[in-house]
Amino acid sequence: MIALVFGILGLIVGSFLNVVILRHRARMLGGRSACMSCGRTLRWYDLVPVFSWVALGGRCRICRASISVQYPLVEGMTGILFAFVGVALVPLFVNHGMATLFLLLDYLAIASLLIAIAAYDLRHTIIPDEWVYSCAFLALVSQFSLVPLQADPLSILIAGPLVAMPLYLLWFVSKGTWMGFGDVKLALGMGWLLGIQNGLLALFLAFIIGGIVSMPLLFFSSGAWRTIVAKFIPYHLWLTSGKGFTMKSEVPFGPFLIMSTIGVWFAVLSSIQLNFFFFL
Ligand SMILES: [Zn+2]
């Protein structure tokens, strides 16, 4: 029941996040949603999170232009995250009341920001400063609202910079070609959200996931692959198929960082009811 209520809340917040991601630095937030292709104003039944997209087969009802899979993905992911946070924290209300409410809202905001950052980074390979700094700040606040504190205040404070340090060095050494500075700021929030140990664990996992996903992308963008393919597919078809990646195609690291952060965060939240708030 808790999962259902929070899941639905997450779907609604997710569809709002889609609007924010789409219109950030592009248009004002106001105005009704319209099809990007034909400009037709969408009806309420076109805007039901996830379900409308699935029912319409990912196409506009009027002009049949395809609608980005980003919409249902962002909505679905937000729904899942909200359900998870709700299930982990709501049972604590019985004993801890207001403190739990504060942490719950803080966590829901962090979850929303993580999703928005991942989607925006995928679209534009850049992370908006105000989102990533808000995320880091809320993460730090969450650590100090856990009762009892999970570590001494000093280790809580240095967790962020410490987890960000490896990425900062990579960014510094490569002069920003291996790693964007946005990823460094993101890792700051990871450290504050998860603590030193789990933060470094999530960082490590991000490199593994990133490696597994990027390797085929890099391979298919290599000259060797293109020579092989050219033997079988006429080159002009290959170029127009739009399936090829060029060497320049930049794989953003932010989504991998966020994926691993969410994984580790979930693992911690699952065990949170056992040890957290234990001494109150
Ligand atoms: Zn349309």
C-alpha cells in the first residue's frame, strides 16, 4: 500500500521532471504541453505517466511522430525510487514522527534530482550546476538528520570531497577530456549521501558499469569495425542508417554515477530499518 501510494506520487513527480528537463534553459515552465512535432495541445489522457506512452506505442496521437522514450523512463524510474524511499522510511514514523518526515522529503528531493540530472546529462552531456549543487547540499543535510549520526561530524563532512577526489584528479590530469567537472560535483553529493565507504564503493561500481557499457560503443565507433561493416553494407546506407557512432560521440559518465549511487543507496536503505534510529 505504501509502495503504491509513493509509486503513484513518483509517477506524477516524474512527469513534472520531464517538463523541467525539457524546458531547462529553453522555455518558461508555464504553458500547456504540446506535441513537439505538430504542436497539437495534448489532452489529459495523453499525459498519464507511462501508460499514455505505452498505449500510443510511443507516437503522437495526431501526427504519429515518435515520442522520446525518456518520458516513460523518467516517470517509471521516479515511481520506483519514490516507492522504495517510502517503504524504507514510512515505518519509522510510528516512533520518530517529524524527524522522519523531514528525512523523507529530503530523500524524495534527492531522488528527483538524481533522475533529472541523469536524463539531462544523457540528452546534453552536461549537468546543470543548480541541480547538482542542490543535490549535494540535500545529501549533506540528510546525513546530519540521521539520528544517531552514522559517523562523527568530521568524517561526514569530508566524505563528499574525499569521494569527489579521484574524479577531480582524472578531470585535472586529462584537462577535462576524460571527465566533466559536473561529474566531480556529482561525486561530492555521492559522498555526502552515502558516506565515505559506500560512496567510494558506488564510485568504483560506476567505473565498472561505465566500462561494460562504453566498450561496445567505442568498438562500434572504431575504424576497424567500420572497415568490416563496409564489406557487407554499402557505405552510403551505413551512413544514413544513423546506427553508427563516431569516435567523437561522448559517453556521459553522470548516468553511470547515478545508477551505481541509486543501487548502493537502495542497499543501504533496505538495511536502514535494522540499525538506523536504533538507539532512540
Ligand atoms: Zn504530433
